[in-house]
Amino acid sequence: MNANIYSKLVKTGLILLATATLMSMTACSTGNTEARQVVEKSGKKITVMDNTAESVYTKLKLEGISKIEGVRGMDWVSEDTLVVDKENRKLSPVMIEGEKRYPHNLYQYDLASNGETPLLEGEKSYGFAKLSPDRKHMLYQQLYESTGIGYIMNLETGVSVKMVDAEFMAGEGVWEDTGHVIFPNMEGDIIRADVNGKSEVAVKTGQRSVSSVAQSGNTIYYVAMGEMITYDTETRQSEVLKKDVWVVLPSPDGSKLAVVKHTKPGENVLVLCDIKGKELSTLATGMQLFGTSWSPDGSKLAYAVSEDGDKYRIFITEAETGEQTPVLGDNGISDQLRWSPFGKKLLIPTGVLKGTGYQSTAYVIKLS
């Protein structure tokens, strides 16, 4: 893939993540009667849409859909509690490029009560929250347009520590285990930091543009200028496994890889690979593929696929059989899809253009 084209597309994707410049939103229908209940609590409208019919594609059953307007869903604190990002309109807006903008702060959102508890409020904007596997710590960024400074919060004490002083791209960074996160800095190095903020260089890649960093066992996976690369932490050797790759996601048990790759102009595919990059099956094809996420048990993949670049349809696919369940349609997707800790619910962060800005909406799909 041409390096200039790759850099342009990566930049476009990061701008999409940072600004959520998203379009139309309608609920997916599989030909079943849908009942809606609109509840307003604390000035926020919650729409609950019941759909208990089985999908015609798989045996996966959709029990219901909750629609939470005005928040950008980030991750799960527990099976019934989310971390969300929303504008803090209690504070004064600032003028940016002729528009009033409020700071974005982080809150816990309880699905049972529809209540919110502040996690981090203030005049700075915070986002891209990701919970540790044990749900005790939260990685997040203090944002500056398409970059940010990384912090880790102890959710029990509410105390945050800074990982490094330098900014890195918004949305980057994943949990390596319950005590460490890894992320690429702006120089292309992969940094490891613990929950106390102590950081070190895990890999000097020698590349300027690094993304999609993840670790499974002794192997660190990352993408650099369209190449999917592995780094063995024991031998300290790197190997290029595939080219024309956007995203690589190891399965929870480390036995497989979900890979989004570019195949030809206007087409990308989601493929299932072994740990050496050998393709086992093709799961989806579209103009864009975004938000791919493994279920906690590694049996399913959730992802969003678009044929026109704006409106996405969200599917859940059985990794072994490739059978699909459509769960939502014709939406803009702002962030990675997130499974609840027990894999019984799926968080879908979306947005819609309203007036001069974008309105975030979180969908929660209940499954059985």
C-alpha cells in the first residue's frame, strides 16, 4: 500500500474517532414487531426497544435494545454499569473555530436506575476510557483534538496517575493484563506502563506510524505503515506477517487473530487468521470495517460494516462457523464495540449530525 495513502487514511480514521463525525441513525429490523418505551430521567431520554425474536441467521437471541441519548459509550465497569463520555454543560463553553464547545467529562452510568455518577469532571476534556480486565483501573486520555495525555485511574480511590508526559494518538492503548497497559507513542515506540504510572519502552519499532498495538502471551502485535508485525518479548525478534493491514486483534485465548485488511480500492475484509497470519476464513467484506471486538469467551466477533463509508450495519459472527446475526443498522459508529464482562450485552457507541454538532447515542444490546 502506498505510504502516503496509508498515512492519510490513518489520519482520517483518527479524526473520525476524536470528533465522532457521524451520520444517520435508525434501529435495525429483522421483520419483527418492535415495542418501544421512552423514559425520561434526570433530563435524559432512555428508549427501551424490545425484540425477543430469534435471528434468522444464527441461534443467538436478541432479548432487547436500550438506547441512551446524549452519551458516548466507552466501556463496562460491570455487567450493568458503563463508563460514558458526555458534555459537561454545568461548565462554561469555550469558543473553538467559531463554535461553542463544552468540555467532555467521564461518568459511570447505571443501566438499572439510569443514574449517573461523576468519575472525572473539570474544564479539561477526557475520553477513550478502557477498563482493566479486573475492572479495578481505567485507562483514559486528557484530549487535545486528535491526541491526548494518558492516565490510569484507580476506581476504588478515584486517584489518577499520569503514564508519560508526551501525547499519543487519541484512542490508542490497550490493557496488556490487569496491571499494565501498552500503547504507541508519537515516535513509533511501544510503551508499557503499570497502574502506578511507571513506564518503559517495550519495543523500539523504528517506525514513525504505529497503531493497533495488542499483546498476547509473549507476542506483541502491531501495525506499521500497513504491515502487521509481531515482536517476541523473549527473543526480541520482529517479523512481518501480513501487508495491507489496518487492524489486528488477538482472541482472548491467543489462538487466533481477527484482522482487517485492504484488498482493493473501496474494499476491506475481516478475516480470521492463525497466530502466524495464515487466513482461515473471511467473515465480512465492505467499503469500511470498524469497531471489531472479540466476545470474552472468544466464540464471537462483533463489528460494523459499511458499503458507503457513512452508515454502518452491526453484526455478531460466530468465529467457528461464520454465521451472522444482524443487531443494528444504518448508524454512524464512533468507537470500538464493547462486550460486557460476561458477554451477555454489547455496547454500540453511535452518533448523529444535529444542527451544528454531533449527538452521541449509546445502544446496549442484550443477548442470550
